[in-house]
Amino acid sequence: MSVTLSAKTVVQDLLDFIDGSPSPFHVIKNIEDWLAEQTQSWERLEESAKWTIQPGGRYYVVRDDSSIILFVQGQKPLIETGFKIIGAHTDSPGLRLKPNAASGSNGLLRLGVEIYGGPILATFTDRDLSIAGRIAYKNDEDHITSSLIKIERPLLRLPNLAIHMNRTVNEDGLKLQKQTELPLILSTLADEQLPAALFSELLQQQSGIEAARILSWDLAVYDTQKGAFWGAENEFYADSQLDNLASCHSALQALLDPSILEPEATLVCSFFDHEEIGSTSNKGADGSFLPDVLERIALATASNLEDFPRALAKSFMISADMAHAYQPSFPNAFDAEHKVFVNKGPVIKVNANNNYSSESISVAMFSDWCKQEDVPYQYYSHRCDLPCGSTIGPLTSAKLGIRSIDVGNPMWAMHSIRESAGVLDHEYMIRVMKRFYSS
Ligand code: ZN
């Protein structure tokens, strides 16, 4: 197996993207910065404004700072081409700070956290953690506004208990009591210091916003360790949030590819927050964001109201989310006939109970795009005696009534704070997505 320079370069770009995006808010900010660097100009549309959309125009819409929809308006009418959509999610499971986060005891200040989605909690121990997210505050004009914050250095830690006090940890696994054992150590605390005041002071220093003006926040805990290549040939890579920033990154690479300058069809990338907690929110995949934006594109460009459902009937969505690669230490966790392997190509996920939206026609279409690109592909089916995960594909295809497929690249340790995947697969996925957009 040889890892080409271009495959490594694009994964390095992914790792830089992830390392700069420790919260869903930063994901959107980084995408916006990326768009600003493009030779083609991208226009931000506000949901509260009237939209004017031109064929060939490039636009994006952000909802509440952490979900984004980008689209390139096609040269042909929507009723002829439909929308070609790739969907993914901007959030990852982990820990989120509680509102009254700071508490003190025994000379230590700890920050209380809530569990967001389904992280592997044990992986959060003994890591160089910090915080990032959005702070809401009152500005000089007395308006409520917000600002992003990312504290770049190791700031917090959840130290393990020594094995001398937890003798069966290697037999029983590490079990953390969610209420009492998850608060993260931030600092020592002198008797006269108030925990909340000390934490506010830290936020003031790091954000440049006067503590008295800070009203609330959405702050995530993240791992400050940067992404890395590993393996004898550097054929693997590791980072946090591969699920699902790797899919966002591959879709963006496809959409921004210079070969797709003036597409016939309208091309859409939709990246949602809140997938890890079920997608039901104002900006989640089960909310109104994508239907609203697609309908407005149709209203701004179509000749009558019937055009929108007609366009949906011709549309297709690739729901891209990561897949579970075979791990030889745990052979019994996998269906023997549906093992998928790192560096062996994109995974088509199939589930008869519609936890994945793939069906025979969409699978045939996707596998055909793979063949056209000379990209290998694999099928994943979960063990029948284990509950299967799900993702945004079934929700969005149900909401819009469009044909859809669930795919994703194989990875290890999904929902660990340090996940890993294969270098070749990232480039494979980008190629297939480009083929979809130009098909
Ligand atoms: Zn995911």
C-alpha cells in the first residue's frame, strides 16, 4: 500500500481544520474563513433578508452560529436537476460546561460538566483538556451579542484514580460516576477565593470581555492535542472529532473543487449541529433549517409553487457520517460478513429498519459513482444482536421526501476523544463526492 502525497496533504488539511474547530461554533467560523479565501466569491445570505439568487452564484446560510448550508446555484432549472445534497454534522460527543460550573472544595476549583451525546467517558481522563465555544454578552451599545472563545493551552484535567485504589480497573474497566466524578480540575483555590469569581476572571482574561458583561455561554471541553499521522507508513491518522468533521471536510473539498465551476444542478452542503443528541432543534437535521433553505432557493428561482416539490422529487442526498472499522482485538463485535476495513474505501451503511436511509436504488447509484472513480467501497451491517446507531440520513430524507444514502469512512474508536482512521479513505470519499456533484 502506498500513501500518495496528495492523500497525505488533504488529510493534513483535515487535521488543521479539526484542530482549529474545537466547538461547532468554530467549525462554522473556520468554514466562513475558508470561503473568504476562495477565488470564487461566496455570499452570506441572512434568513431575515430577501434573497436574490443567480445561476452559478455561490451562497451560504448560517443558523445560530453552529449549522451551515452552502449551495452553488445550478445553471439549469431546479425542476430539471433537483438538488444534489451532501449532509453531515458539526457536533461531536463530549462534555459541556454547566451554567454554574465553578465549585470549590478541599482547596481545589472544579468545573461541573454535563455529558453531551454518547462519548466514551474513560477516554477523557488524563488528557490535556481545555474549553472552547460561544460567550453571550452585552456590548457597549447595550446589545446582546456573542463572541467565540478558544483557550489554546491545557487548562483542565480529569486525573485517573491510581490503580492502588482501583485494583480491578483492568478487569472491570473504568466506570465514572457521572454526577460526582466528572467535574474537571481547573485550579487550586485559596480559602478567601470564590470559585465563580475566579472562573469569571479567567473568562474575562481569555475573551477580552469584561466579566460583568458576560451573561451566558455554550462551552465545550476539548482536547488540546493536535492531530497526527501514525502507522509504519503513516497510513493512519488520529485526532478528536473525526466523527464527523472528516465528512464535513470531504464534502467541502468536493464542493470547492475548481473543476466544479458552473454546475448544471444546484449543489448543496448542509452541516448540522445537534446530531449527537438526536437532531431535534432549531438548527438540527430534524428541524426546519434544510427544508426552509431549499424552499427559499426554489421560491427565489422558480416560476411557480409546484416547482419546489417537483425539484425535491428529482433530488438526492448523501448523508455522510463515519463508520465502524474492524478492530482485530474485538472480532466478536462485528458481523463476520460485513467487516469494513480502514484504507479500503468508503462504507455504504445498510439497515433494514431504516436506521440508515440506504436502499437498493441509492446504493446502486453510489456504488456506480465509486466504480466510475475507481474507488473501492464496502458494505456495513451492524450485528443483529446489538442496537444499531443512526444518523441524519433517515431524518432528512423523511422530512424532504427525497432519495438518500448513508455512507461514511471507516474509523476506529468512534466517540473516543482520540479517534483514528485511514489516510487513503479520505481522498477516496472526496473523489466520489465530486463524482456525485458532477454526475
Ligand atoms: Zn457521527
